[in-house]
Amino acid sequence: NRANEKERLTGKYLPEYFDCQKKRVTALLKQQELWGSADETIRGGISEEYFRSFFSMMEREYAHGAGNKEILDWADEEADEELFDRMKEYLPQNVGLVKGYMFEPIVAKDFKQALGRVKTVSFVRRHFAGVFVRLKQNR
């Protein structure tokens, strides 16, 4: 699986990745609201997916060679959108250790800290794949 990482969709660099994720999150939320099932748990799960995608986009940009300033500017711009504030409002208080590690600085708009964590996760993914998989399974 690791040998084919660049060929898999999850391993490819897609500049429009986060835009697609935002559309997906927005559509899912609208659907759940329309169905009357957008309770706290549903909104929380959608919010978690949004912030996981936010972290993933920062990681993809870093892996693709974007500079710190470029990534931080992107994050600042995204955080100014209404969707960011809405998802922040819906995020559950207790998301677990791994997700908390990823989401906490993003929610706080401390994007320098978030980028540091992106670099740490990227390093662990590259050099300690087994550890990374176990951590990912226990999100």
C-alpha cells in the first residue's frame, strides 16, 4: 500500500482538495438539516471531518513543498470564512487525544503551532509508519 501511495487518490497532490471537502461538508450538513437529523452528534461528526480535512490540506501543501508563509496565509484566509466559525461551534469538547492534537491549534487559529504539528505528523508518517497507523486507528 505504501509503495503505491503516490498513485492512490489519498496520496496525490490535489490543489482543490480542501475546496472539495468544504463542498462535501456543506452538502452533508444541509442534507442532515433537511432531514431533521442534524443533532449535536451529527454536527460534531461533520465538524470533525472538516477539521481533519483542514489539517490534511496543510499537510498536503507542506508535502508538496509549499513554504511556511504560503501555508499560514492559506490557513488565515480559510479561518476567515463563515464555515470555519460554524464548524468550530459544532466541534465536540472531547475529540480524543490524536484528533485533539491535530485540531486544537487550528480551532484556536494558532496556525504556526498547527503547522509544527503537521510537520511532526508528516515525519512520523514517513519514518515510523507502524506507529502512525496505530495512532490513526486510535483517533
